[in-house]
Amino acid sequence: MSTAVDTDFTPATTKGDGKKSGHRIQCVVVTPERTLFDEVVEFVALPLFDGELGILPGRSPMIGRLGFGELRTTTQGTTRRYFVDGGFAQVRDNVVTILTNRAIPVAALDLAAASTELEAARARKPAGRIELDEKTRAVERASAMIRAARKI
């Protein structure tokens, strides 16, 4: 039985602020319209399709499918929160790249609009498998938006 070990033997360099470069993560959030976010952070939490993933500096490379939910970044005790609408995330060399259809600052979410969207999604009458899948995704998206908006 063989096991793979991902090891980075590159020495960490010290930046001007006295912290090692390995103690930060570059986080980039890209939507079809623009690059929403491109900053150095200490921690990233991603809403993957099957659960949440926390990323700290030094994380092994990975690619994951995003679900609907809250993206959080933390820098010097300040947490920034965004609702992301699915997509993909890549982690490589202390860079987290997030490609998503939509990313909205949680403070900009409208709880009433999300509740209306949830009611409309639940009221859909699917005629087939494809429409049932679309209804399920719409319910999950609106529910995730409501959960994020309630944390304000």
C-alpha cells in the first residue's frame, strides 16, 4: 500500500511586517463580471457542496466544488462575509482562488427578497427530473441566503 505525502521544503521568507509569508493566504474571488476580492488574509472558510472547509496557510493543494453558502475570510480579528452561489475553489501555494456565479457581501443581502425567493421555489410544480433538480437547487440557494442574512 502506497501513501502520498505532500511536503513543501521551501523555506518561509519573512515579510516587512515581521511575519513569515507562510502565515498568510492570498484569497481571490472572481465572478463573471469582475474580480470581487483579492486580498491577503489569515483564514478562509468555504461552503463546499458537501460541507464547510476551513483553510489555513500551508494547506495542501486541492480543488473543490462550492455549494451555496457563506464564504468567510479573517484578517487581524476582522471577519468579512460573502454569500457565494456555487462554483469552484482551488487552493495552491497559499492562494485560494474562488470562481463563482455570484458573490454578495452578506450585509447587502435582502432577507425579505430571499424569503420570497424561497417561497417561490417551494411553490414550483416540477414536471420532470430536470425541473425537480432545478427546484431543489433553488430551495437550497434561497435557504442558504436566508441563513447568511440572519447572521448580520
